[in-house]
Amino acid sequence: MSGQIHDLEAGQHVPIIIPHTAATSPNAIERDQDLWFEDGNIVVVAQRTAFRFHRGALSRHSQIFRDLFTVPQPTLSDAVESIDGCTAIHVSDTPSDFKYLLCAVYDGMSFWMGEKIKEFSILASWVRMGHKYGVDTLLEGSLRQLETIFAADFSAWEAIQDESTPLSKISMRPQDAIEAVNLFRLVGRMHMLLTAFYLCCRLATKELLQGYSRADGTPEKLEVEDLQRCLDARVHLVKYDAHVVVRFFLEEEPENAHCCLWSPRISFLTDELRDTASEFPRILGPNPLSSSWFHRKIGELLDRQALCDSCVEVLRMRHVKLREHVWEELPDIFKLEVPDWPHLHDT
């Protein structure tokens, strides 16, 4: 087994153990302040941080570690050292990733399935580690939580975007969408990948090109192919945004039976489009799924007493349908095959 453990799920070899070097000699290693148990019977070193814990706690959840911990000592002689009398194994993970894994293992499901708002970075770490080491409950539980942001259903997306009633319990920065793309590619969640790409398109070009660093300093950048995918899609998204705005004013609707002034208001909306056209450079962008422009425009029209409540409802439903059409087109916009993506004609 020469320094590698077989990934039973992916059918690939995952480099779990790395030989220790002078840079990670016992003198250069620091003990983690929280996860160093004096009665622990295994030490795992991630970069220069050492964790001492009970091998049974981790092997109970991970077949990969279960196999690793039962490998005869001579087989791993080139990759094993001893720290405080415990076998020490070096892994290629960052200290923060390995620490989050151990926290989830020791603190149980309450640590990662509770009501407390989670950081995206923690959930992303659990997905990486759960996938790498075959901790399926951690992987699937974390992905379920991330689906509250990276939704595959338009109505769920709408609810998430409503700032007045935030439903997601995840704290996420805009640039985290870059890490999300890489993460969902890793685990093959195409519907979540699609919404991650959409969120990437809302970033500034500089952020897309340069990427960013995680809290632990690990760089995150889009692959060249995915970067090109985003840049191409942004052009299409701006066009769809223009389409949504124009059709919002001009879409033909059956007569509103609840409004005696509906016919003249159709002409009024045409005039409004003409006035709004001058704002296009300011209001159009690669975010046609947003409803913020609609709320501002409706607020203006209500302040001017230009619409009745029934007309507002007609326009609201029109705007929803226009954006739902954009949602349906996302796989084509990003040139991704997403077989289970919902289509309007399916509902």
C-alpha cells in the first residue's frame, strides 16, 4: 500500500499519507490547542499542525481511515514517525480542513445539523473531507445544507433571495461562489454547480480572473475552461436581463377584469419603457433572476398612484414568469448538461 489508500467510491487512488520531511520534523510541529487528547492513540499531522485523537472515533465513520489504521507498521515505515509514543501519520490536508473533520466526528451530528448559522467555509471543508475520506453522513448532510443556497428549484431560489425573510442558515461571501464551483465539480453535483456558476457571474471581472484565498490561505481559482464559461455566460445573462425588463413593460396579457383602466395602462407601461431605456446602462447586468429592480419600479409607480393593486399583481406574476424562463435556460446559458434540471413545461 506504499503511501496511498484506495478510494473505494471513486475508484481512484487518493494521496492520503505523505512522507514527513525536515520541515515537518517533531521540532517544527505544533500541537492543536483544541484537539490534542492526552489519552489519544494516534497522531495525524496536517502540514505543521498535529492532532492527537482516538483512532476508533474516526475509523468508525471512515472506511479509508479504518483501512489505514490497520495497515501493518512495516508497510508504512517510510511514512510513519512517532510523537509522544503515538504513531504519527502525515496527511496532505490543510490543518483547518482536518480540524473541521475531527470536530464533526467528536461533536456529532449536533455540531453540523443544528440551528446555528454555519459558515460556508466550514460546510465546504466538510464536503471536501467527507468526499475524500468516505464519511458519507458528513458529505451528504453538508450538501443538503448547501442546497439551501444552491437550489435546483426556482421557487426555492426565490425564497432564498427574499432578504425580508432569509431562509438560509449559511453565511456566505460573494467570492465563495468560486470555491463552490470547484467543490461541486469535485463531487459531481451538477444542479448545484449551475447555480454556483450563476453566482460567479455576479462577481467583478477582477475577482473572477484572480480568484481569492480561503480563510486558511488556500487559493481558490476557476479552471480556465470554467472561467471562459462564466465570461461567455455573462454576455448572455445581460441580454436576458434586457429581455426581462422590456417584456415586463410590453408583454401581452389578457385584459385585467379587476381594473377598469387596464387598457390605458398598457399604453402607460409602453411610455414607462421608453423612459426606463435611458437607465439601461445602470440597471442592466448579469443578474436577470433578481427581483430587486421590480420592487423598486413598482414602488415608484405606486408612489405616483399609477397602478392599482390588481395591476401590481398582474405585473408581479409577469415578472416571475419572465425570470422563471431564464431559470429554465440556465443549462444552455452555461453549456452544461443537467439532466434533472426542471423545465417549465414539466410543471
